[in-house]
Amino acid sequence: MIEVYTDAGSAGNPGPSGAGIFIKNNGNIIRESIPLLPMSNHEAEFHACLEALRICKKHEFSIISLRSDSKVLVESIERKYTKNPLFQPLLASILATMDHSFTYAFIKWIPSKQNKEADRLAKRAIQLAKKGS
């Protein structure tokens, strides 16, 4: 099973944002720092998940375990619902990608201390976003 750690952040609310993705694939590691447009931290978490799913799809992984320290993201995916209209299209894309691109795709909430590498990558992506703006 592929372990996929995601994190995101924003320098402001909204502000320059970034996604950090750390993937463990049978001893191989994928690290991505992806600058995002200015947005809120919660919105960035949904974008980070989508970016991680796109990377996993590109690598043709079939069984993935997503891990995030964002309770808003994890609970929305588990419930397949969010009342926030800004997150609804993002959640729909995440759920569709999980359902149609992978044999099995799971999501699990983890504490921040278990998500340090994705956090580091997200902070790097925020710096890249600041430079690009």
C-alpha cells in the first residue's frame, strides 16, 4: 500500500498558499512542493489532497492510504459531504478521483507530529508562492 501524506498552508487568510506531498512507495520516496494561488488554509488542504491524487494517478498506484492532519478535509471525505460551498466542488473532485482512479483509496487523520515532512514541503511551497506573486 502506498502511503500518501499531504499538508497545506497559507500565509494569510487568504494568502499565498502551498501544498506539500510526501509519498512512500515501497522504499521509493516522492516529495512535491506545489505553490497555490492565494486562498485559505482549509481550501489549500483540499487542493493538496487533489494534487496528491493526481500524482498517484500519474504513477498508476492502485491502493493508496492518504494521511492528513486536517480534520476538516478528512471528515469531509469520510462523510462525503461539506456544507461549505467553496469546498463542495473540490470535495466532489476528490471523491470522483478516489472512486474512479484507484482500486482502494483510504483517508486517515494523523496528528501534526506524524506529518512533519509534508508540512516542511508545504512551507517550502508557500515560499515559492510568495516569490511568484
